[in-house]
Amino acid sequence: MALAAFLVGFCFAARAEGDDAESRADNIRAAFIYKFTAYITWPETDAENFTIALLGKTNLLRPLREIARDRKVGEKPLVIKECATLEETTGAKILLVSAAPGCPLESILKKADSEKILTVGSTPGFAEKGVAINFCVIENRVGFEMNLGALKRAGLPVSSQLVSLAKLVEDTVQTENKGQPE
Amino acid sequence: MNWFANISLRRKLIVIQLMTTLAGLTLFGIFTVTNETRLHQADLGRKSETITRMIATNCTAPLDFLDGPAAEEVLGSARADDDVVNAWIYDAQGGLFAAYSKPGSPEFNFPQRSPGLYRGEGGFLTVSNEIEKRGEIIGVVSLRINVQQIWVVLFQSMVYATLAFAIGMGLALLLSLLLQRVISSPIHALVTMLKRVSEEGDYAIRAENPRRDEIGALCEGFNEMLGKIQQRETERDAAEATLRKSEQAMKRMRAYLQNIVDSMPSVLVAVDPDGTVTQWNREAAHMTGLTEEESRGRPVGDVLPVLQEQLEKVRAAVREGRRLENERFSVRGEGQEPKHYDLMVFPLVANGAQGAVVRLDDVTSRVQIEEMMVQTEKMMSVGGLAAGMAHEINNPLGGILQACQNIERRVSLDFPKNVEAAQEIGADLGMVRHYLEKRGILEFITGIRSDGTRAAGIVADMLAFSRKSESRQVRVDMAEIVDTVLRLAANDYDLKKQYDFRNVKIVREFEPGLPSVECDKTKIEQVLLNLVKNAAQALAGGKGENLPEIVVRVAKEPHFVRIEVQDNGPGMEENIRRRVFEPFFTTKEVGVGTGLGLSVSYFIITKQHKGTLTVESTPGKGARFIIRLPLAQEG
């Protein structure tokens, strides 16, 4: 409930200009990331926590930590992990890729595909490059793009409801790899 | 239910059939319509819940991600169903998140509801469903659905039910008519037949019976019963006819016997052994003035006082079963002529009956007639004597009368021969005659002639009793005879006998168209003159207050001509009246009447003309003599 109020607050705030507006948009994005967990079928693991890893510098760390303080995903506590290297992201369920992650995007995506990690970005063009979900602004509101090919590659079934809310983008990675579009 | 009990079987069948069908079809219709409505409602409810749940599911993400347009798009999917009019999504705080209204329908504000079905007003149904995300309720979706369709379905169901009802009723009517033909028609025919039997009383009528079912058995039973009744009726009719015949014969016989008994001119009284009256005939009633009812059961002595002195004899005869025949006895009332009766008692012996029949005849008249006959016989002998004496007396009388006449002639101055003879002897006939007159000799001679003539008349009257009297029967007009007699009588007055027709009023009452009667005119004139003279004498003798009057009537009766001579003189006492026709009976002074006039008249009328002569009189009121002459003379 509190999250919803929070979300509504940020929703209107997102329309404002300036840092405050950007900060509110970050809060919305953080809330969206948390909400994504409900619409994706996660692979069963023995991990005790549900980990969201952040690679590279991002403004979402603070609002995510705020959310993770009193929330769980299923029965597992939510843990936010700030990672300096790609290797540190191992065991995470969601990997938030910043605009400058410090390593090539391809390797990140490769790891994500192999370890069934949902990749989330907030940089224009990332979705087309293979990031599964990438935040964007649609009609002056916070929205998100979705690369269904990336999700398929990562082996993460996603709820059609979530798909219906997203702006779908073409998967250029798949085209490059197989030489022809699906 | 009285009306139902009283209507015909045919109608009962139809009513029962139709009522049963009506009830069945009504129940079926109600059940069908109700069930159809219920099913449709349930179906609609289920459908609405499904739609609502689907929308709730599809709204989870838009609500979760606060994507209003997406939420509205999901709600808009409800337009696929025409019945959904409005849809709303509320968030967990109850705030309206998204809304949808069917194009053309008015806006409708609907408060949030907990999940479930709600019957709305005006034919709308509201269905709400929670929006869940992993067990967490994040909102509610509500749909307002138009349920008018239910009424359409209900109406259709009712139309079908009504159609089914009409067809069912038609079939029921047909079936009842068929049943009526099969069941009630034969019963109706039977009832009609029985009514005919009752009205016409004709037990020969039979019910037609072509069937072998219970109704057939009923018809057969009735036919058998009618047969028995008919047989009994026939036997009864025959018995009744016989009885009726016997009764009629008995009645006729009884009436005939009663008639015989009543026709008898005798008093007939049946008595039981105690002398109590059991039967009483008309003559008895006439004599005593008591009807049979009044006298029956009373002692015979009480109702027949004349038998008072004979009772012991009657009782003895009844007791001993002995006949008593022609016991004559007389009863004399105070100041009355004696009455004579003949008494007979016949014991009843046949058929075990007890008692006797008493017969009593009033023979007073007969006794008197017998007495009169004795006198008539006397007259006959007088007649016979007169006939023998006639010549012997008439010859001297003739000599005397002739001599008297000659004396009178020979002293008469009228004959010249007398005058001559007197002169021859030197006498004056006038002087002689004067002497004879002076000495009364001529008067003596006249007296001799008058008395001689009277004596000759007596002899002639006596000769009238003689059978030898000649009779010249001629046909005459009675009115003419009466007129002649009255004319004669008018000129005949006799100072000595003190009657004078000039003071008497004569009234003639002649019936017109009288037939002529064959009779001896002279004799009848003699009788009538005698009666008229008697009447005049009676009127002269009486000092009545009325003007003296003689009425002479002539009238026709079936076999007689009746001549009445009636006066209004002093009349007669009964004992005189009874004796007026006796010869030599007279009430007149000596020398005035011979006592033969009426008896000669009686003789002329009864013996010579076979008629009747009777007299009726009431003292002080005059007398009436009645002559009846037969129209056709016999012998």
C-alpha cells in the first residue's frame, strides 16, 4: 500500500522538470523493478535471498534499498547488491545495467542468459541491444521497453499482462547471431 | 359445490378434464417459466462473474503499474458483451482508477462494493470481483450488467407456455369430448330412455345396448328390470281389469237391486235379529220422512211407529225364522180415518245372513176401493133390479103422466073440441076451468106430473147402473161439450135448490189444440152438468168471503184429456171427500139430492169410458173434481 502511494507520488512527480523530477522517476523505476518480480516466473534456486544486482553507477541504489528494507519476493528477503565487476553479479536474479557498466554489454548479456538473470537498463537503445527490460519515457510518463527475445534467451517466462504494458522492441542481438530476424 | 352436483355428467366430465388439464398446465407453465428464468439468471450470473473475473485478472498489471489507459483498454474489452453497461476499477484505497461506459449509456456513479452479485434497480445487475496479485488485493473491478434480457426470456417462456397451455386445453377439450362420447353419451341415452319410460309409462321401451362394458351391463340390468316391471304391470292391469269388471258388475247389481227395492211401492225394511234397521228403502223414507242414514242402526219400532203394536209379532217371526204373511192391521189417529196396513216378515236365511225383511203396505185406499166395490156391486144389483123393474114401473108411470097430460089438454080452452063438448052438455068450459083453478085441481095435476117425471128420472138413473145401458161412442170436441154444458147450466136455475148461475162467475181455461175424444156425448154432458150444478149448489150454500167462481179447465195429458171443475166454495172434510162417490151418499137436504148423481157420474167415467174421476178438497178453500178421459178408447 505504501508502495502504491509512493508510486503515485512519483508518478506525478515524474512529470516535473529538474533533479527532483529525476529523483522521483528513479523512485518509480525502483518500484517498477520490484513489481517486475511478480510477473516473471523465476527458476527455482537454493539461494536464501532474492538478489538484485547493480552494475555500474546508478541513482536507483538508494530507492531500491529503501524498497528492499521491508519487502520480500515470495518468501525470500530482497537484497540489493552493488557490484563493481561482472563476476560479483553471480547469484542475482535481476541485474540493473547502468549506462557505463565497466564491461562490454555482450558479456553481461551472455552471463545473464546463462544464469537466467533478468537484465534491466535505463539507457536509451539498451533494449534493442539485448537488455530485457529498459526504462524509457512514454507520453511524459515512466514506461518501459521489453525485448522478448532477450527474455526468451534468458529462459524467463514473463506474464502477458506485463508484456501488454510494455513497449516491445526488436531484438537486434538475435538477428546478428542468426543472420535473419525471427 | 351444489352447482357441480347438479350439472349433467357430460358437463362434469368436461369440467373435470379441463380443470385437471388447467391445473397441470398451469403448474407446468409456472415451473417452466420459473425454471427458465432461474436458469437464465444463473447463467447470466455465471457469465457476469466470469467476465468480471477475467477483467479483474487482466487488470492486475495495469493497476499494479498504474497504467490507466491500459486499464481502460482492458475494461473496454467488456464492450464485446452487449449486456455490460458500465465497468469500474477501484484501487486498494477505494479510489476510482478507471471507468468504462457503453457508448450511448448515461454515466453512472457506483459505489465500491465487496465482491459478489448484486441485484440492482431497474433491471440491472452489478457484479464485483477483487483484483489480486500474489494473494494481495490491489483493487476491485465492478461491472453493471443489463438484465432486461431476462424479461425477454421470461416473456418468451410465457408465450411458449401460453401456446402450450392453449394447445393442451384444446387437446383436453377434444379428449373430454371423446370421453363424453364414450362414457356419458350412453349414460345420457339411458337417462333419456328412463325419462321416456317415466313420462309415457311405457315399460316396453328398452335401452340400446351394443357394448360389453360396465355401461352395457347397466343397460342390460335396466332392460331386465323393465322387463320384469312390464310383466308385473301386464299382470296387474289384467287383474285390475278383472277386478274393475267385477266391481262394476257388483255395483250395477247393487244399484239394480237397490233400484228394485226402491221401486217397490211397499215399505221394505231389513232388520237384524235384535230388530235394528240395516236397510231402508225409498218408500220407507217417503212414509217416515227419515233417510236411510238417519234410520240405520235404530230400533225398527222407533223409526216405524205404526209397527209399535206389531213389534212382538215381528220379533217372534225374526227369532223363530218364520214367515209372517199378510197380517192386516189398522191404526187410527186421533180425529182421523183409520189407516189399513198389510204386514209381511220374511226371515233372511240365505248365505248365513241373520235377521229379516219387513214389508209394510198401506192398503187404506185398496180397502176403501174394496168397500166401494162392494157398494158398486150393490149398485149393480140395483141396476139389475131397475132394469127388471123399468117396464113395470115405466108403464104405469107412462099411463099416469099421459093421463095428467090428457087432463091438462082436455080442460084447455085452446082446443075447439073441448069447447064444443062443454057446450053440448050446456056447460061453460071457461067456468069449469075457473073452478078447477080455484080449487087447485090443475095444480094437483101439475104436481102429479112433476112427481111422476121425477120418479121416471130416478128409474132412468137406476137404469144407468144397468150394463144393458146403450152407449153411442162418437168423437167429440171436449171444449164444445164444456161450452154446451155451461150454456145449459147458465139457463138452469132452481129456486128450490137455491142456486143461481147469474151470481156465479164462470172462468174457462181451455188449452189450445185439444184433441177430440171418443165418448158418449150425452153421458159426458150429464156428468159435467152434474159437476157444475154441484159446484153451483156448493157456492150457493156457502157464505164465503170470495166472489163465487167456477173455473172449468180442459187440458191435454200424454194419454188423457183432463177436465177440471173447480169452485171456491166451502170445500169438504176429508171423511166426506172420501165418500162422495158412494151411491146414496149425500150431504144435501132430503129431497134436494138423491145421492146418486156423483156415483152415477163416477160409474159413467170409470166403467163406461175407462177414465178416472177424482176429487181434491181443502176445507174452506173449495173443491176440484178432475175427470181424465183416455184419448184412445179400448173396447
